[in-house]
Amino acid sequence: MPVSDGGASAAAGSSNMMMMLFPILLIVVFVVLIIVPNKRKEKQFKNMLSNLRVGDMIKTIGGFYGKVVALKEDLVTIECGPDKTKLVLAKGAIASVESFEEGKEIPEKASDKKEEKDDKKEDASAKSSKKGK
């Protein structure tokens, strides 16, 4: 009786199939994890710029904070600094937009707040040590 090697060839065929599916699976994972979120972020950015209005607070990619005072097609004029300096920027130079509310200051960084609290604690401890003397 001849011995059939059908089981071995079937196993080899399935391993070849797995080797062919691996690169395809890798490409699908790459698309899902990298390209789709980037497209979503780009769409949100374009939506943010299209909804830009006079009076909005913005932050530029250069780190300037200011209030939008004029809009033209691709140009934005902002006021920044204590002397209300006017800067003309391209819309692409805007990093983020925050709605402007009169009297509301630009939120501070968490690290700045932490440093202020530490300074206040040190001042309080220094005052209490002076009172004890």
C-alpha cells in the first residue's frame, strides 16, 4: 500500500497561506492605527479653522496667544501682548482656537500653577518661622 503524504502537503499549504496573509494583515493594522487617526485629526483642524471668528482667542504654532481682530481669506490679524500689537498670520500658523470670553484670562499651564502653590507654601512657612522667633 502506498503511503500518502497528503497531510504534510496540506500543512505546508496552510503555512504558505499564513505567510501570504501576514503582510496584508500588517498593512491593514498600519492603516487603522496610523492613517485613519491622522485623517480624523486633519478634518478636525480644518473644521476649527473654518469656524474661526473675530473675538476668538488663538495660539499660534510659534507660541503667541492673541485675540482675532480681522479675518481675510487665508490671513488672520490678531492682537497680542499688553500693548495690543497687531500681527498678520496665515491661517495655517494657528495651532488651536479657544472661544473668547470677556475678562477670562488664558489658562495657565499646570506646571506654572504647581510652582505658584510651592512658592506660596514656602512663603507661608517662612512667615510662620519668623513669627516663632
